[in-house]
Amino acid sequence: MPDSLKLEPIGHVRTGGQMKFDAPHQPDSESLDRNRIELLAGQNYELALQDLAGFDRIWVVSWFDRNTSWRPRVMPPRGPAKRRGVFATRSPHRPNPIGLTCVPLYSVSGLLLEVGPLDLVDGTPILDIKPYLTTVDCFPESSLGWLESVVAADQLPPPFNIVFSPLATEQLAWLLENWGIDFINRATKILSRDPSPHRTRRILMLSENQFRMSCGAWRIYFTRQETQLEIQKIAHAYTPKTLQSPENQTIPEREAIIEFTEKYLSI
């Protein structure tokens, strides 16, 4: 048996999301989001895609190329802050960082596949594509293991209500209107379920009733009063020196962050 295996990408994902927070931990089945998978030219992949268009869903096998390490026990983003064996989770931090996503397939044209919501960031390498088969891939009566209680809780209405301060409302509207940046929808879905401090959900307790949630480059500051959360303000993760450094010109959303800093620096 070989000690190592050689894998080559067959293509890449095109989602527009540059940071890990832009990609949900699992595809949102209710989302109408459209994404693309572009296969590489010169490999006869046009022929390999023949007959795929008749399937409603496909399995996408990917490589989490931005992960450089793994842990035998990880803290899943769903459920209580408890570590689980990595093989009992869908964590991307694995011995071999292979991803497996079931996604709706809308069309196949040449080397381009139009697909539904993905849990991958832009540029993620694709290793393989397989058709989803309801006859062999679907086992609805199977146990969900430790996730049983988590899924049951998700069926209930979110226990936390979220309101926004005037400042946070203004900041979020400015980001959306001027830069098309919207991380708050996903953030509020997470917070409305469980705003407690959690490493994987990037929620940190700063003081007795002050919390911060990291959303990629952005930071949400909020307070909690029983079952109500107030989003107080938005900030970002970078110092002026970091933003201006020639070595950091490729920071995602850098220009938006610089303008945001100039506009809200004194607040």
C-alpha cells in the first residue's frame, strides 16, 4: 500500500464568499443562493459531465485548502460547548481535509455547473463530483447520534430575540448599501439560537454583560438581557497599521474596512 496519495483538483468553486464566515457550516436548504463550479479545461471534463444534467442533486467532494492542521477532538458549532471526536463531526479540520456537500444541480453548460447553496468559500478546490441517488444515499430513519437533541431544539422557535441600536442599524445599512456586505443575517440566526460564549461560534464574553462575535473580518458587539440581545455596534478586526501595510493589500473587503474606519473611527 502506498504511504501517500496524489490528488489533483478537477475545478474550483465560485461563490463570491472570501472568508470562512461567508460559508455556512452546512448548506441552507431554504436558501435560493446560486453558485458555480468551474472545471478545468484541457482534461476532457466536458465528456465526463455528459448525462449529469438529469440529476436534481450532486455530491461535491472538495479539499479544505485553507486548513493546515487538524485536531482529534473538536468543538462543533452546533450544540453545547463540548468537544467531540472529529470523526463524529463534519469539521473541516481533519487528518485529510476533505469536504462532502450535497447540493442542488440547476444546469450544466460546457465546464460550468450552476448549483445551489454551498458551504464552501470561493476558490475551494473540487476533487470529484458524483450524482446523488435517493435509492442508495437516503436513509431518513437513521440515528443522528449526539446531534439528535440539537436537531430537536432547532425545530423549536429561536429562544432569543434580537434588537439593534441606532448605531448598529446605521452601520449595517451603510455596509450593505455601499459595499454589498451582509454578514448580519447569518450572525443573527446563530445568536438567536444560542448567544453563549463558544469557541467555534466565535462568541467571547468581554465583561459581565458585554459580548463580541467575530464574523470573518467584522465584529459584532452585543449585550444580553434575559432572552433579548441588543446589537450595540459593529467594528472590524484590523489595526490601521495592518490595513495600510503593503504586505496586506489582499485582505478581503480591505477597501470597505478602510472607509468604515474613516466614517466611524470616533465612535
